[in-house]
Amino acid sequence: MINQYMREKSQASSLIRAMFLEGKRLAAIHGAENVYDYSLGNPIVPPPPEVRKAIDDILDDMLPGDVHGYMNNSGYEDVREQLATYENRTKGTKLKGEHVVMTCGAAGAINVVLKTVLEPGDEVLTFAPYFAEYSNYCTNASGVLKVVAPDTETFQPNLKELAQAITERTKVLLINSPNNPSGVIYTEASIIGIAKILEEKQKLYGHSILLLSDEPYREIVYSDVKIPYCLNYYKNSMVIYSYSKSLSLPGERIGYITISPDIEEVEELTVCLSVANRLLGFVNAPSLFQRVAASIIGSSVEVDFYKRNRDELLEVMDELGIEYASPDGTFYLFIKSPTEDDLAFCNKAKEFNLLLVPGRAFGCPGYVRMSYSIPYKNVINSFDAIRKTVAAFR
Amino acid sequence: MINQYMREKSQASSLIRAMFLEGKRLAAIHGAENVYDYSLGNPIVPPPPEVRKAIDDILDDMLPGDVHGYMNNSGYEDVREQLATYENRTKGTKLKGEHVVMTCGAAGAINVVLKTVLEPGDEVLTFAPYFAEYSNYCTNASGVLKVVAPDTETFQPNLKELAQAITERTKVLLINSPNNPSGVIYTEASIIGIAKILEEKQKLYGHSILLLSDEPYREIVYSDVKIPYCLNYYKNSMVIYSYSKSLSLPGERIGYITISPDIEEVEELTVCLSVANRLLGFVNAPSLFQRVAASIIGSSVEVDFYKRNRDELLEVMDELGIEYASPDGTFYLFIKSPTEDDLAFCNKAKEFNLLLVPGRAFGCPGYVRMSYSIPYKNVINSFDAIRKTVAAFR
């Protein structure tokens, strides 16, 4: 009853499930407070109180058909207008409502875009370390993900490798900043460098290459470092946003795409994204939360919660002389494993009830991801386990 | 920037958009009350008041992380348990929570199932008249939709044609009851007949064939006619349900799959459906509305609104001697065009501000669909236009 592809995918994801269950098993034995589960990417800061108020106001003030009904597959026109205006004010873009497509989260958005632009066999490039799910999304659209080797000095995009990796079949460069798993924000210089290479390669191969930037962690940042907005640097670009992290609403599946008004075939493209939303079965982004997103535009969770955890962890890593990627955003810390075998390090950590994800899961072996979206007390209590794990490899 | 497939799909759906815009254009000229738009499938009865109360109660009583957070990709365990219990009580099944997978509406559900079971090139059969989107869903999963000719005497599944249409590549029979566009409920005799044929063909070809029943209109029925539940008739079956029509929540994208506990490889299959939900980018069904669905289980919109419209329309059709499929459910009436050319009939109707959808859009030329999810007054006012259109062909 099951096809070969899903049979394999199911086996691969049984490893993730196994880790999840291991956390539960350890918590049952040792008590949840004695298990240091840095393996999950689930935001634990509550949504800002504006979310609840927005829901109440919308349900009080609007007709049910305008809150729960069908609309254009790209989303409510007024919601898209409001988001366009917000982006224009905060990012200096010149978007109209038609350049915004509401989606079922960032995952839905990426699938909609890839379905629209990839011909079978087309290549999507991404920089390691990268979010493993990208590979599945490419497969869904009959494309192929190609991974550009990481620059483990800075964890910025490896431009030299990028220039070499682009081929005639390259259709999309998919980037993720602030980055999961590294926590690094791609600098303006990186984006300018990427734009320059893509411009050259477009000319060389005589077809367009889309720069697709996945930015669900845009609001989860700890310094006033500027996050460049790709639409301002490269004509053939789109940015994907999600409220999963910024409003702690991952279960609600709400996000959107912004499309450069200067992108090639802009009118046809916006129509195609709408059609793709429909025919992939998303149909439209969940309607109530479209309205919530628009009505509390610019709201965000309290990031100090995450920052405090990050600062504590950095202190321990510095004390232990462990190197790490510069974590200016997200709630991930990407440390260099004291042994080359990142899996061995994670397995050792488990002996101390410390759950980590090996970097090889992100195309970056020799590193380890720690998701510090966990209670502060757990972070503090985990230090002994971290020290013991590191000591085991010295 | 756009691939060939989406370019074609976009052109095809421009016809639907054109019809939608035509309705708006006519309304602007003649006034909305003088345009009789039977072309859309948008439920206009408001959701029952329990929906609002459930949202309030859930947000008052639960932690945000348990309402808006990530959960198992198949949905909240307690929600799935409650739906399983409900189905067992009302349908006589023996489901456990694991046999229920929450989805982004029925569209998400069909895509998740097809992604899981189809090998490239596998065939999905469906009976005409059928919902045109099925074809896109098959393509998404690298499958092929094959349409079984309609039985225009009864609009029941054409069993004779079915037996002939099944080949070695047939993997799924996708049915839809109560049916869009015919409004017909597939009888118990039809389901028994289908089960018998599928059993035989499974033996003949030595592989399983899935019976997948899409039932978003299950609650929109006008008589006490029994809607057979496929899980009780055929081992290798799943049923898809959506709250889009029963609670008038189409924008919220909430539905679920029930899986026969006796289906081949049941355990692996339920895991694969969960993984498919994730890797197709749905990730999970919208979380708040999962909880809403479970907390007002069994609630439904007031169907008398639709029934009154249906009864009025039947009277006019009888008066005019127009044949139609027996509309025991849904909010669609499928009439026989007085001319063989259903498109010509729809074009003529437009001259009288009457908007209809030609049956060829559902694989059933010579018929016309009327969606009577419109205000009662509009129905009454449309009679003159209906009479004039019919008269033009006599």
C-alpha cells in the first residue's frame, strides 16, 4: 500500500522520532527537569497578548464569511495590501498587495514557489549548513537540491563555492537567514556578493535564476545588526516569512511570500503562485490567522528570553574553549564538536541526559546544533552535562 | 521564471477567474440582486454559534503552546482520540486515535494519501461527474487520473464501466459522495458493488487497491438516506472529511483522514501519512481549529437554508420538464442541458445574468451545475432568467 519513496522517507524520519521518544523516555526515568533537551525547534515563549486580543476583535467585528470563508487563493486582498504597506515602510520596498501571497507557513511557501518555477531536473542550490527539509521540497517539485560547501570560518555563504556550483540547470538559490542551524545572519556584503554572482550567471546561461530567501527567524535577533532584504539587492528574488517563530504560532501554519515587483514576468508569476497554492492542496493560508497577522502587524515575541539562554551558553562554551558560529539570531547555537565525529559526540552527550543534533543532519559534519528554546533553568542545570561530555573527548 | 506545467495550469484557471470576474462585472452593471450567480461553491450559511464559543473556551482554558504549538504531524493525540471515538459511535467503526490523521482540509488529505500510495505512473480512477481538482492532485503525486464514464440514468457509480477500467496500474479508486457536482449520495448497493469489484481485481492483479472516499458534504443532506461508511464495506479504504461545508469554515483548512484498522500495513501507513503531511509542507493541520473541531464534535450548520433553495429549484425544473440528478445532498443541482452543448447553454444563460458551470468541467458534457449556496431571494428572482434560457433552446 505504500510507495517506495515514502517507505524510505518514513524510515529516515524514524530517526527523528527515535530522538524525540528518547527525550520522553529519559524524562520519564530522570524527571523532565533533569533532561536537557536541546534537540527540538519548538518556540516556547508564549505568543504576545495582542494575538488573543486580535482574535477576539476580529470575531466580534467581522462577518463569519469574511473571517472563515474562501477568498482569493493568494489570501485576503486587504491583508495583502496591509503587509505590502508594512514591508514598504520597514524595508524600503515598493510592493503592492499583488506582490504578497499568503501561505500555509514557510513550508507551504517554499513548496508553492518551487512548484511554480522548477522544470523536472532543475537544480536548487543552498548553502550548508541548511534545513534538511529543503531536499524534500525540491523532490516534491521534481527538482534536485545541491548543497554548497560551508564556510566554517564565518558560516557566511561560501561565495567562491557558489560560483563554481552554479550550472546550466540551476534555477533557484535558496538561502536561510538568520540561519537554522548556525544562528548566523547573512551580511549585506554576502547578499551583494550573491547578487553579483547570480547576475553574471544569468547572463552566462541566458536564463533567470531565482534568489529565494527563507526568513522565519527575521525577528529573533539579538543585536542591531541589519538583515538585508533581498528584494532590494537582486531583481529576481522572493522572500518567505512565517509567524511560527516571531509570534510563536507554529501550529497555525501562517506565512507569506513577497515577490520583487521587478522580477521577470511579475504578473504571470503572481497568478501562478496563487494557482500553485490551490493545486498543491493548500488552497489558501488559514483565514482567521491571515487576519490576525495583519491586525497586529509588527508585533513579536519577547526575544530576551532566548537571548538570556544564548548568553549563558556562550559563556560556558567560551569557558570550555568550544568554537561556535556567531549566533546573532534564531534560538540555535552551532558548536564545533571536540571530536570530528559529531554523532559520537551526541551519543556521548545522551549518557548525561543531554540531547543534541549532529551537524551532519544539516550537511555540516563535525558540528552540533543546540536549540536553546528551553526553560532558562534547564539551560543552567545542563552545564554540568555539557562539561562532562566535552571532557570525555579531551 | 515559470515552468511549462504551471504556465498551462494558469491559463486553464484563467477561465475560472474570468467567470468569477464576469459575476462581479455583471453585479456592478445590474446590481448584485439582479445577478444569479450559481457558479461558486462557497458555503454562505454562517458557522454554528458553537464555533465562536469553542474558540473562546479553548483560548481561555488552555496554554498557548497546547493551542498554537507544534504537535505530531498527524495532529493532537487527544483530538484524534476524540474523533476516533465519535466515528466509532456514529459509524460503528473500531478506530483508535492512530487511525485518524488531521489534515489541511480535504484537499490536503487527498494529496497526503496520494503522495503516500502512488508509484510514478500509477492510475487513480474516479467516476464522472467529478471534482476537476482531482486531476491536479494525481499529477502532484506523479499519478494519472482516469475517469470512468458516468451513469447518467442514476448518477450512481457506473460499476460495469469500473470493472472494465481497472488495470494493473490502478492503485486508487477515488469517490466523492455526496457528490459534487451531482448532489447524489452513493447508495449502500453501490458501495457494496464497488467493494466486490475491488476485491476481485486485487486478487486478479495481486496488489492492493485503495478505496478513497472524499466526503466533505456528508452533513449537507436533505433526507434520512443512509450514507454508507466505506470502512465498513472494504478493508483497504480511507475516508476523507472536511469541516469546510459542515461548519462553513472553508478558509480555515481543517479536515481529517480515517484509516481502516484492517487496511494492509496499517501501522506503517499511518506513520507514512504523518511524514507525508510534513514533507509536502502542510506540516500539520491548523492547530486551533483542530481543537475547535474536537470540542464541538457533531455540530453542523443549518441545512434547511440549502434545502429550501433546492426545493424551489426542483419545482421550477419540474415545471420546465428539465431532468436532473437526484439531489439528496450538497448544495449543487446537476441539470440536463436542453441542448447537447452545455457550454452554449451556459453562454445563453449569461445573457440573462444567470451564471452556471458547464458539465464538461466535471467530465460530464451535456449537463450543467447550479450551486444554490446563494440567498433565497436570489433563487426566487432567478426563475425568470432560467425560464428564458431554457425557452431559447426550444
